[in-house]
Amino acid sequence: MDGGTKGMSRRNFLRTAAAVSAGPMILGAVPKGSGKTFKVGLLGCGGRGSGALRQSLEAAKLHNFRVEVVGVADYFKERAEKIGSQYSLPSVDCFSGPDAYLKLLETDVEIVLMAVAPLFRPLHLEAAVKAGKHVFLEKPVAVDPPGCRRVIAAGELAKKKGLAIISGVDNRHNWKTINTHQAVAVEGALGRLYGGRIAFLTGHFFSRTPIQPKEPADLIRTWQNWIALSGDHLVEQHVHNIDTANWFVGRPPVSAVGFGGRARRPAGDMYDFFSVDFDYGDGVHIHSMCRQVKGCFNWVGHDFVYEKGRTNGSDGPAPRKSPIPPDLPEAPNAQVQEQTDVLYHVAKGHVLDDAREVAEATAAAIMGRISAYTGVQVTWEEIMGNPNKNPALYNLTLKPTAEDFEKGTVEIPKEGVIPIPGQVA
């Protein structure tokens, strides 16, 4: 190598060569030289990840900003390259493998959009924060109690480093919900909260035939069907509603008693339905229901009962003063608003820690899941508070772990083998 390339890695050399021939992909409907440019990278190139990246570009237009996609990462090379090609990324910037997240973090990316399977989020968030990156963190953020605590610790480190972590729980970015929450939970427009119910009742999701996994890649491709990778649908999907309940009550639940089962799901190892009583203390109970069974009653929503009325969480009353910043652009939907909020807070230099609230919602969902699987009451102190109260629950770690995929020590779970209440492990 001559003096101009001395010390340059092969990856950086290839990236530079590709950039000279193709040029960086800078997007946003603004003329060159106007607005601010953010270097964004995607971690997890599935449907949610590709959607988040598109929504980031749409958000940039609302701000008169620009987004430069500098890298994408996924377990599968072909999936990373498929998304990368849409943004004129050279193959060298389309990272793959179980350590793809580390390769992405080696770039000059400023904002990481994190949409990998929930199992991997604690490890990846921790690495992103240590690397000094702002993060959009999709929900849920973990599959077990240690993962939730790891995410909270990463959020605390992010604050010390002056970084922003913005969560992907939709209602936190829904202006109607934000204003309703301000009115009833902050300003007390309806008086005391008595209780309520939340639900995510839908038809069948995910694989309709047995998966019969043989290698780790099979689990990654079908992660939504496996407890260890998704947390079960109570955690992966219903976390939106549980987070809203935590938000309106003002704290996570103190205990959970739940039940559930599997009747019709043909693939993976998850339950079909859950029913959980979340006790928030002071006489406040929220009933949680979630189900993924075709041909049944469907309802996704909230119903909070107060001393002076009730609300579904987004139907008012109007607050005396909205907490929404007057210079924050309003997006057409909550998913674009999430990315609008990301760019807004990063541009403002705000230190933001959404990691704690979404980790607490995830932990509440996990608490309900453990209760349903075992048939016992589970408390917040046991899984998140006191390591000596119930060490088995506090340290409960689902297998395989994220590290197992990197080490090559993955043990394939048995399909169709489900937890049985009353047989406490």
C-alpha cells in the first residue's frame, strides 16, 4: 500500500472505492445544502426494520432534514443486501452474521434503528451505547428479567454519555394519547383512577405449519414463533397496551396472576392466549387479555375507569396545556412520529432515556407470562427488585441466549413443547 492507503482496513478501502463510484445515498425532499444530515444505520432488515428506515426518511422531510443511510445489518447477507440495494449501499456496507451489529457500530453511523428479534436487543443496545450511538429501540426490549435490567443499565449509561434512546411503543408517540394522558394522569381531569382493562385480541399470527428447526438460522427466520426469541406474544405484541397501562397508572404493577394455554397453534412453542390480572397497588387492577386465534372476537385497546368518567386512552379530555413541543412536526401516524421524534431530540441535543419505560413494560409482560406458565403469583420485587427474594425468577434466563448465537452454542428448542402451569421449574 502507498501512503494514501496506509492503515486503511480492507472494509474501509472497499467502502471508499464503492462510494467514489456510486456516491452516498442521501435522502429527504430538500435541496442540497439545506437542513441537517443524519447518518442512520439499520440493525435488523426484516419487515419492521425496513419500515422503520422508510419512516425515518419520511420523518426527515417533515423536519427539512436529510438522512444518509450508511449501513444495514442482519443475520442474513441476502436480506441485508436487499435492503441496502434500495439505498445504493455497496455490499461491503451490508453487514451479516451474528456479529453484524458490531460491524455496523464500527461505521460513522450516528443513529441506529434497532429492529432485531427481542432476544438480541439488550446485548445490541448495550454495545450501541458503549459505541456512542443514539438508538431507536423497537419494543419489546428483552425476553427475560436479566435482559430488562440490562436495558435499564444501558439507558443509564446513555444518559451519562449524552445520548438519546427513543422507544418504539406506539402510544407514547400518538398525540391524542399524549394529550389524554396529560389531562387525566397529570392534571387529574377525571379524578382518581379506579382500574381498567387492556387487550390485544387478534387472529392467528405467524407460521401456519410446523417449522421443524434444524439450525440456528431456522430460529432467526421464524423468531416470532419462539419464546426464547420473542418472549411469547404477551411480551412481543401486547407490550404496547401494557406500556400504556403503566403510563396511565404512573408505575409498573406490583404483582401479576395469569393463565393461558395453547389450543390451535401449529408451530413454535408459544401459547395461543393469556389472561392476566395486574395489581398496581392502592386497589388499582388492570385486566390484561391477549389472544392469537382465528375466528374469535377481536379487540385491541384500552379502557380506563376513573372517579369522574372513563377514557380509552386517546379520546380526551383535552389537557389544559399540551406537553408536545410546539416546534415538533406532527406525522401522519405513530410509526412516522417515532422517527420524527428521534430526529427532533437528536437534533436538539436532548439526553433522553426511553429505555427504562419500555423495559418496565417488557418486564411487566414477562411477569404476567411467568405467572401464566407456572400458575403462581409473581411479584415485581421478585423479578426486578430484590435479587435475594426469589433468585430463580430474578436470574431466569431464556435459552438460547444472544451470546449463544455468536458462540455457536445454540440448542434448538423442541417444537410444540409448552410450559404447564402447576409444574414450577
